[in-house]
Amino acid sequence: MSGQEAAAKLALPQLTVAGSPHAMGVQYGAHFRELIGAFVQQRMAAVETYFAERGAGDTAALLVAGAACLEASRRFDPAGYAEHLGMAQGADIDPVRLFTTANMTDIRDILLLPEEAAPAEDEGCTVALLPPQITASGHALQGQTWDLNGPDVDYVIALHRLPDEGPETWSVTCAGCQTLMGMNQHGVAVGTTNLKTRGARVGVPYLSVLHLMLAQTSRAAASEIARTAPVAGAHSYWAGDAAGADEWERTPASAHARSTAAGALARTNHCLVPENIARETDLSPSTHARYDRVVATLGASSTHDLASLKALFADRSDGPQSINRFAEDHSGATTNAVVVCDPAHRAFWACSGQSDRGEWAELPFDRPACA
């Protein structure tokens, strides 16, 4: 690689915060105040366009739904709620507007997917959950891409949290948002993909679910949060550790589990459970191609490692339908961030942008796993 190519790699901004939930939120919001303000403005403009294209929904109704979901999140995770209020204070942004912006896909779907279908939009992510028997180290590995609106890549950050109570965490997310993908000091890793089924309703949005999952000291506890959370919309959630991973296909009405105990798991943006398939809508055009590529790649080797996971997420074998999604595909979504996780060694690597275009960074932990 030439020096010019290396210099062109997207860097991943990082911030460490410490203290109480509210104090960490204030530090986060104040540090990224300008970036958060720009993110909120960009997201609100994008959703207005989204509503206009569908002839349904409006910003006022969106904020009403956002306020109701913020209240649900307050009851679900008071510490996470306090952290959000601190972030809004630090960024000098109305907390409802910030929360609605951060959780836009769920809150938007409350308006557009209560029961009726909407036009297709190629949003999505790709997840690979590897059991120990197919890795070179004999320990489980996990990883995923995060794919959404192309402009969101400008707001991707890595947040390092050192709370007064609870585990140290790293999360990769957008400025102004809580956990999207992350790992904590105990080697518990979490992530998600977007699903779309009719029946979205006021409840706890996905970032709040993931934030509480990452605060758990065990994979089992994180998995239980994913199982029981009163979610607003459909998502898959995964929780991994050195021994394996659990994955949940969640809707407001159901929770269905899979585990790497049965073998490697892939997930993209379509449902796998028949009752949810029957209620599915707005299906990503690339979701089946990406899913099939992960299944084939994971099944082709028993010596996978973090390098092979990074290579999987850089795959362009299927052109515009590939795992690695470029703006020039004009699909409506691009890969904005990628993480790979080796919980046995507490190795958490992330990049902003695509796996082959971002600058990979290892995000280290300060506290011991047993603290």
C-alpha cells in the first residue's frame, strides 16, 4: 500500500469518559457538541425526505413517538437515561430530539410500520458469529458491519467508558448515540442488525437495549436483556464471549433464540422465524446474498481468525449485493463501521467506514476482566 493510500484511510475518533452516568454523558456531549449538532441536523433532514418519498409521517409526530420511547427507556434503564440526559446537556440539544435522532430507524418505523408495508429501502448490517471449533485459537469470535445512510460515516466514533459502577466498555457508534456495537472488560460483546416487521410500537429502541446489554458482566445476563426488553421495533441482537454467542430475533411481540452451540451463525436483514417472515416488510434487496456469502465463507475454513473476519467484511464478490457496501453502489446504504471481537483476549478492533477503506484500531481495556 502506498503512503497516499494509507493516508486516505478513514480514521476512528476516540474519546474516554469517566464517572457517574450523568457525568459521562455530559463529557461525551460537550466533547462532540459540534459533531452531534451536525448529526442531528443531517438525520432530521434525511427522515423528512424519507417521509416525503412515502407520503406518510411527519417530524412533529416523530418527536411525539420519540418522547414516548424515551420515557419507556427511562423505566427500562434509569442509568442509561441519566447518561442520555447528560449527553443532551453537554451537547446543548433537546433530549427528546437527540434521542429520536439516535434511534431514528425504530421510531420512524412506529409511524410507518404499525401494520402496513412500506417501500423497500436497502438498509442493513452483516453479522458473523463463530463458534470455537472453526477458529484457529479455539475460542469464539464475533464481528459485524454497520450499514446505513452514507453520510453517517462522518459521525462514527469510538466511546471508551469508565463508569463509577459497572464494567468498563468500548462502543462504536455515531456521535450523540449510545451503544451500537461494543465490548466490555469482561469480554462480553454485543451488536445488532435491523429487521422490519409490521407491528412496531412505542417501546424501548435498540440503542437503549444494547447499552444495557453492554453493562452486563456475563453473556447470559446480556442475552437475557435481549430476550426480555420491551422493544419498539424488530431487530436481531447478539451477545458473545470467549465460549460462543447467543442471537435473538426480536419483535415487539416475540423473542426467538439461536446459539453458536449449534454451529456458526450469520445474520443480515431478513427474518428467519416463520411467524416473523409472515409479517416482514421493506426487505433489503441485498440481504439474502450477504447472508449466503457469510454462511459459505464461515463454512469453508476451520482456522478463522480476526484477519479472516476483516477479509470477510471487505468482500466484494457479489458486486452491489456484497457484504462490503460502497456509496457508489447507489443502494441507499453504505458500510459505515466494522468491528471484530476476540473476547478470550479482550481484543476489540474497529474501523470507520469499510473494512478495506477504514483505518483499523485496537480499542484496549484499562481494567482487569475480574474487577
